[in-house]
Amino acid sequence: MLDPRLRGKAVAVCGSTEDRHGIVLAKSELAKKAGVKTGMVNWEAKGLCPNLILVPPQYEQYLKYSKMTRAIYQRFTDQVEQYGMDECWCDVTGSQSLMGSCSCGKSNGFLEDGFSKT
């Protein structure tokens, strides 16, 4: 979280309501528990969660962390296929010699490395 003051609060990253019909792009766990969903229009989200804090997206930061995450994936396999800004598929089939027999790589640092670096 870029602003630690928002930790533990109902927060949604939203598109601009002034420029167009703003929608929820991402939300915190508390906002999710209140019923806020990705793709929901801002006014509807505020209706479900009156104390919801709306923040604008920070695309530069998003791209930075997206690139960092892909770089971590590429340490485990060269078979990384990007699908959009924040999604990709990783084929780790041939990576058993690097990661051992765990197909998900979790016990060998795949996820742990991602969380610690981002």
C-alpha cells in the first residue's frame, strides 16, 4: 500500500467520476466485505460502503510493480506469457531441476520471493 494511513480502511481505486462514469478498479478487503465489487460504478460502491475512501489509480506505480513481478517469474522460467497489464501465465513444467518436484513452486521461494520484493 502506497499510503500507510489507508491501511485497515475501506479503500477503492477508482476511475475519475468527473471525466466519465468512474468504476472501481481495485478494492481493499474491508471494501470487499462491504459488498464493493470490481467494475462497480463509484456511486453504487459508496452506497454500499458510505465510509469508502476513493483514490485515483497510479499507473506508473502499477507498471513498476507489474514489471518487478514478471522479472521474478522469469527467474523461475523463461516461459512467461503476458496477458494484459497485471496478468501472465507461467509454464514451470521444465523447471523441476531448479524448483524441485513441487509443481507450484511455493515451497521453493516462488511466491515468497514475489511477496518480499513487491
